[in-house]
Amino acid sequence: METLTFFDCNCSFGMRSIVNPGSFWKLEDLLDHMDRYGIGKALVWHSMSREYSPAVGNKMLLDEIKDHPELLPVWTVMHHHTGEMPEPEELINEMKKNGIRTVNMFPSMADQGYSLAEWNCGELFAALEKYNVPLFLGLEQLVSQNELYEICVNHPGLKIVLTNVNYRIDRNIYALFKKCGNLRMETYGYKVHSGIEEICSNFGADRLIFGSGMPVYSGGAAVAPVIYARISRKEKEMIAGRNLEELLGGVAF
């Protein structure tokens, strides 16, 4: 069987406050690991965007990956009320100028500490929705999954990819998938027995987006469940990269 080529939706690099044993932080190490695991392209964000300042980290990201076309930049964003981020329409213009087609957010109290409620982030979500810009949001960033449901319902055109999930997510994600057609889920943390097969059977392979979580998590452990899933070759190709290509291709600017 022809080898799958993966397009990773969730990679980062840059120094972190904690570098766990077996992890890495240098850009060249990320590129080496991508090559080892058959990951041809990746969406990447910079550690400083999460641990220091979105604006600073986003600039560092562009500077450091400019010679690597296989790496596509993800900007970390937040609301504009404190002046740390431009107002939504201005932000969209900056994204367009810099070739940014997707964003992530780190609102948890352990990270950047702000509410995802409509009164705080609604204008940002509306702008992302207007231009069909996908939003990547980690499960650990949510106070509860009610927050995710509210965003999906208030902004039904906003494509959201839930990342960093765990093996217990089925008891909520099944209902969320039924009620929220704009929701997708990253695969690497989804370590559920026959979980990929069941998601494909019940909701379709288009709901799953391959991501590795490197360098914090293992690229090998991420690709294996997709390679060995008991699903069709077409479904594997969708999950490995085609679904992500289609999300990015839908950006409307």
C-alpha cells in the first residue's frame, strides 16, 4: 500500500518554560521529526505566542520559518479590548498581508487568562466566521465544553478544530458533533479503542483532522492510529491531510 503523507495541524517550536524529557524545542528538530514520521507539511505556531505575547510570538514565527515552505504559520490571537491585539477587521487585514490562514487561542487561566464568552470574544469570532478562518482550540483551554457549544451555536459558520482531546471525550463529542456541524476534532489525543472507526461510521471522516502535538507529544504515536485504523484508504487520506487542505482552501480573503 502506498505510504500516507501527513499534513499536521498542530506543531510548535521555540523555548518553553518546561521542556519534558524526550521532548525538544528547536525548529531543526521539528523538521527532523516530521521527516521521520512522513509528515510532509505542518501548521506551526511559536511557543512565545503562548508563553509570552501573541504579537511577539507571531512575529518570531514568521521570521523563523520564512525559508521553510513546508511550514504554514498559525497566529495566536485574542480579543482586542486591551490593545494587545488589533481590532478584528484590522487583524484580518494583517493576516491577509502575511499569508495567515488559521489561528489558535490560549485563553485558560494557566495561559493568557481571558473569557471566551460572547461579550469578550464575540467580535473576534464573528470576523473569523465572516472570512471562514479556521480556529484551533485546545480542550485544556476551556472552562467547560459548554463554552465550545456556545461558540459553535453563536457562530455556526466558524470552523472550529478541537485539539488536545483525551480518551474520555466521546461522552461529549458525540453530542457536539450531532448538534454542531462546524466542529472538527484533532486525532492525536483521541486514544479510544476503535474510536476513529466509530467517528467515521457515525459522523464521517471529514470530522477528523490529523495533528501530532509535537514537540510535546510523539509524532510516531500520532501517525500510527491513522495508519492502522480499520477504515478505507480514502478515509485515511482525508484524515491525514485532505480535510485540513479543504479547511484552509475555504478561507475567504
